[in-house]
Amino acid sequence: MSHYSLLSIFKRFKWKISITFSMLIIENIFKVLQPLVLGIVINDLINKNNNGLWLFCMLYAAGFCIGVVRRYYDTRAYTSIYTSVASEIANIQNQNKVSVSTIAARSSLIKELVDFFEYDITQAFTSLISVVGALIMLALFDWWIFAACLLTVLLILIIYKLSNNKIYGYNIGLNDELEHRITVLEKREHIGIVRHFKNISKWMVKLSDLETLNFGIIEVILFVLAIFTLYLSASAVNATAGSIFSIVTYILEFSNGIFMLPIVFQQVIRLQEISTRLKSI
């Protein structure tokens, strides 16, 4: 009995996936350093010095080249993984006389698992490196801003911990409907087809409403953090135009990263439910 999950797919194709993750980390380290170097550029240009500008150009060029190579490699690596796993699952289910409806649905679910590595984990890594990198840099500038960011992370973790069970339950309902789609369509009953798509819409709306509620709460928290940061950075005794720019840019990077991580968290919960369905294959 095979078990198709995020972990099993990673173990099976660990070298292909690890290569793209390594390039992703290097690419994002260059990006994390950009606001710091831009702050140096601003102060240097104010003092009629171009050294910081040349440093920024080299930093940007290195990150750009790594990013292009990674994207070129990603497409080939993940399409190869999907082809291997999807065809294998289809063959196993054909041998077990599983219905065409279920095979089609589960093939789509496998695509979601592979896409998670190519898109969602890529975004998660990018966001995580942005958040951690921004926290490290902000700690170098001001400990109070750093502490406020840690408090923000804690509040957001609590919000999504409280949402965990609901997200999982809504995905059970959504995936139940998706597995029955071809069966419903084959019956060619108008009422049944309408009911099927209404049920899918119902679960999607519930997931969206919960995501919107969480988004609104997080938006308010991050707004308060931004105001606090602006006030504190501008009030510092040794504040310069470059330092204020760097601090504000790092807060924006931190906020953008924090916004993306919960979205990935919600997708992880969905894929846990998908993995549970694929355990019996």
C-alpha cells in the first residue's frame, strides 16, 4: 500500500526538490540584504558618494541571475515529478478497478500536492526568509521594533491556530464533492448537477469568508505595527534618511511575508486532507 503525501513525495524526489530550495534560499538572501544596502546608497548619495550604488547594482545582479536559473530549473523538475506520480497512481487505481470519477479527481489532487512544492512552498520559503531576515535586520536597528514584530507573529499564530479545525472540515466537504463530479455529470440530471456545483460553491464561500475574516484582523495588527515603527524610527536620536528608509522597508517586507504565510498554512491543511484520501491507494 502506497502513501502519497507531501513528506513521501519529498523523500522520493529529495534531490530535485533540494536543488531548487537551495537556489531559492540564496536568491532570497540577496533580496533581504537589498533594503540595508539601499539605506547605505541613500546616505552615500546625500554625501556625494557612489560606492553604495555600485554595491547595490552587484547585489541585484547576483540575485537576478540566481532567480532566472531557478525558475528555468523548477518547471522541468516539477513537471517530471508530476508525470511520474500521476501516471503511477492512475495505473494502481486502474488495477484496483477504481471508478473513473475517483481516478480523475485524485489525479487532480496529486497535481495540487506537486504544485505545493513548486508554488506554495516556494512562496512560503520566500515569505519565511523575508520575515526572518527582516526580524534580524530590525533587531540590529531597534529592539523595541523587533519585540513588536515578535508580538505580531504570536498574535497571527493564535488566529490561525483557532481556525485550523474549521479549515480542515471545510476542505473535507469540498473534496467530497470534487470526487463525485464525474459521477454526477455522467447521470446527466439537471437537478443533481446544479446541486453539485452549489455544494462546491458553498464550501468555497465558507473557506473564503474565514480567510477574509483572518485577513481583516491581521491587516489591523500590521497597520498598528507600521505606525509604531514609523514613530519610533523617526524619533531615534541617531536617525538618518537611510536608516529610516531601511527600517520602513524591512517592516513592509515583514508584513508582506506575514500575509503570505497564513495562506500557505491554509493550503497545508487542505493538502493534509488530500493526503488522507490518498493513503488507501
